[in-house]
Amino acid sequence: MGSAKAVNDGNFLSEVLESSTPVLVDFWASWCGPCQMMGPVVDEVASQYEGKVKVLKLNVDENPQTSAKYGIRGIPTLILFNKGEVVDRLIGAQPKSSVEELLKKVL
């Protein structure tokens, strides 16, 4: 059973932008209530789409460079990348169905 893996400013390029598979990145923080609510949803999506989509989590407090580069103002923010480009984003706590609709854009 898969779960979302951590990514950081140092490995964002290799893990996300250079990935051959689509990547969903959850921008979150440990103090954020809605982020905590999204955690199980993100892990469930990571497990369900294992091998099709890479699902990663980036802690905005520990990784300010990447968060600033992508204009993260509200968390949680989920950004879907494909071939190094931003496909779309979801902001705020979302039902799993919304995350799945987002993923359909690249599957």
C-alpha cells in the first residue's frame, strides 16, 4: 500500500519536474487543520494511483523556495504536474472525488 512521500526544495527538480510520470504535490504544513484532513485522502490517492501518478507532499514551512516559486498562498494546495509543467491546482480541503477529477486531466 503506497502513501505520499516527502519532497523538498533540494529534490523538487528531480522528483517532480524531471519525472516521466505525472506528479501530484500536496503543499501542506503540520499546524494546518485542513491539511491534516487532506492527509488520508492524499495517501489513499497515492495508493490507488500507484504506478500511474507519483504523489508527493511538500512542507511549506520547511521548503520556502518551492512554495514561493509556485505562489502558494493558501494551504492545502494540490498542484498537478505533467512533464515539468503545472496542469492545474486545487486549493483548500477537497473531497477525494475532486482530486480524482484533477488526475483525469493527465490519465
